Amino acid sequence: MNAPLIALIIAAAAGVAMAVQGSLNAVLGKAVGALEATLIVHAVGAAVAMAALYVFRLGSGNLALFREAPWYTYLGGAIGVIIIMGVVFSIPRAGVANATTAIIIGQVATAMLIDQLGLFGLQKLTLSWWNGLGLVFLAAGGYFMLCK
């Protein structure tokens, strides 16, 4: 298998995990509240990451170099709170498939903008009109998913 195919398989597996995680977060949010669920999810995630780094020695980087990262990269944690609260709020009201569809459309549209502009120091990828057409079809598919 070539590297891009492996990366896409891993990305698809992450998508599966995100749908399951969103469902679990929504159920937890119903039990304890949205912000409380967000705190619990982040605390459990931090504990798992710490175990992976320090118990199982799975890290490949150097945590001591965290100061060298640009300041804005730390906003990912705050954005994670927004994501989890959004999922906890939307899934019980819209359903897992509908909420996930809306999430994916927003995610792909934003990812295309980031690629096109090369934001955050990432490689700039010029998008073609085919990419735009793909987004239109994705949004149309999302519309049909959301129709009742």
C-alpha cells in the first residue's frame, strides 16, 4: 500500500471514531451537562495521552520543545471545548447522522479554505473548480441527508 492510501484509511478510521465519540459525548452530556461532559472528556483524554507517553513510551516527539510552537497552536484545546460542546448539543437534537453530516460539511469547507490560503504555516494547495464542485455535491448530499 502507498502512503497516501494508508493515510486515507487512517483518516476514515478517525471518522468512525469521531462518530462513536460524538454519540458517547452526547449521552454523557445528557447525564451530567454539556460543559461537565466536555471537562470529563478532556480529563480522560489527557490521562490516556499521559499513559501513552509515560507508561507505554509511545511518543515520537520531544514534549520539552512545546515552547517553540507558535502561540496560536495552543488554541486547539479551546477549540476542542467548542467542538465537544457543539456535538453534545447537536446530536441529541438533530441525530447522529444529521449532526455528523453538518459537521463534515463545515469541516471540509474550512479545510479547503485552509489549504487554499496555506493558513497556519501549512503547505498552500491550490484548489481547482473540481474541488469546489465536489464541495457543492457534498453540501447537496448533506441537504438530502437532512431532508425529511
